[in-house]
Amino acid sequence: MKNMFQLQQLVTESANPASSGLSAMSIAEQIDLMNAENQKAVLCLESQTRQIERVIEKTSEALQGGGRLVYMGAGTSGMIGLMDALECPPTFGVPEGVVIGLLAGKDHAFSNADVEDSRELGKQDLEAIGLNAGDIVIGLAASGRTPYVLGGLAFAQEIGASTAAVVCNPDTPIARLCPDTIEAVAGPEVLTGSTRLKAGTATKLVVNMISTLSMVRLGKVYKNYMVDVQLANEKLIERGVHIVCETTGFSKEKAKETLVAAHGHVKSAVVMGMASCTLPEAERYLAQAGGSIDALLRQKDMR
């Protein structure tokens, strides 16, 4: 009963007075209510700017040093981390395995609930991927108390890896274990305890910032363009052509020709257009600038 009592004290488990009449509302009223409540998932992050900044700094440092970004969580939180990990290779051109999402129960012959409640299995999942001191582990747990995440974070700290977390309640066990915890507290859910709603939205917003802005710091973005995007389908090929056009002033046909000459690498094609150079020269310039077009422009007057 003690654990149940503690659970009911969480903001994310509390009943929301604004939605106490949810089942009797019209659909229009329900939609208006959810829209109003969803705004809180955005607004709650305003107080967390410095914490989010710190986590982005730590993440980009780990990635720049050859480490990996590892998300771990259960349920909705874990699925958000897994989804972000799957999207990073095509969006930013990072190799598979640089960003990893560990979802409690995904690789075990147990129910998700059993794994979520096991600190040891959180540790084992990190051991299975060969976690090392150069990596960063970001725990995702709306409650802030998920044993699977606590076990993983504790193990990561033991071996010297960087750690951070995203939770949706204040003053949680995870925050006490991990100083770099982002507290995305959006308030009670419209549907009591259903943290796939506002808590999930707030967590997704934070994860978007962490991965996107870390990749910006790694030079994977120029201006607001994904210059390391993988041209894996027709839509992405068209996007690559558009990026080259917008950043070089080339016509569509010239941009296509340059992309072909760059073997489909958008960033190299952009530099080839800016510097009027060959692919080997563009690759050399980028290597000297750490892969960043912005750094390259600071070194050379190419415009």
C-alpha cells in the first residue's frame, strides 16, 4: 500500500479538476479542453532552459568524442527514445548505433511491467550494448521513479558515463540520482494517470531539442538545413536538391548535377557549389573544419 500511496502523490497520477466532467462533455468541449491542456506541455519547458542546455552540451560533447547517445525508458517514454534513435540516421547521416533507444521489455522474454520494475535489467541492457565511459545515457521516465531507468543510470554513473534524464514530476528519485534532470512538469493529465498525453508530449519536445541541437553543434545542420540528410527516397532526393539550390543559388538542374558529382552527399555538394571546387577538395575543406560548413566559412571567404 505504501508504493500505491506514493504513486498517487505524483503530479502525473493526480486527478485534473479541469477534466473532472470529461465523460459528460460534448466532443467539441473535450477537444477544447485537450487543446488547452496540451499548451501546458510547451509552457512547462520555459523554466527548464538551462537544464536542457546543459544536457545538450553534454550530449554533443559525448558524440564529438566518438561516444554514443543512449535513451532508455519504459512504455511511452521508452518508445519516444526509440523513435528518436531510429530517426537520427536518415535525418542527420549518423551511422546506425550512434543513437540508441532502449525500451524496457523489448529484448526480454518478460512482460514490459516486469522489466520496468527491474533495476538489474536496466543495467543488463546497458551492459549488452557495451556501454562505456565515453557514452551518455539519458533516462526517460514520466514518473521519475521507474526502477529500470534508475538501475541503468546508476550503472552508467558507476562506469563513468555521462548521465541525464527527463521526468514529468518534481523532486523525484531520478532527479536525486542524476543532477542533470529536466523536469517537464505539465500538470495532471486530462485522463488521470495517462502519461502518454501531456507528459509524453513534453518528453517528446525535450528529446527533439536534445537530438536536433546536439546535431547542430556537430555540424550536421547548415543554416536550418539538414545537410547530412540521407537521400534514401524520392522525397529526400528532392529535399537534397532544394537544399543545394537554396544554399548555392544554383538552378535545379545544376543542383542535381552537383549532387550526382558529390555522390549524393548534400553537404559536399553545397561546399562544391560555394567554393567552385571538386569533390575531393570539398571533402578536404570539410575535414579541416570538423565537418561544419559554418566553421569552414569562418576559415575561408567562399561567398
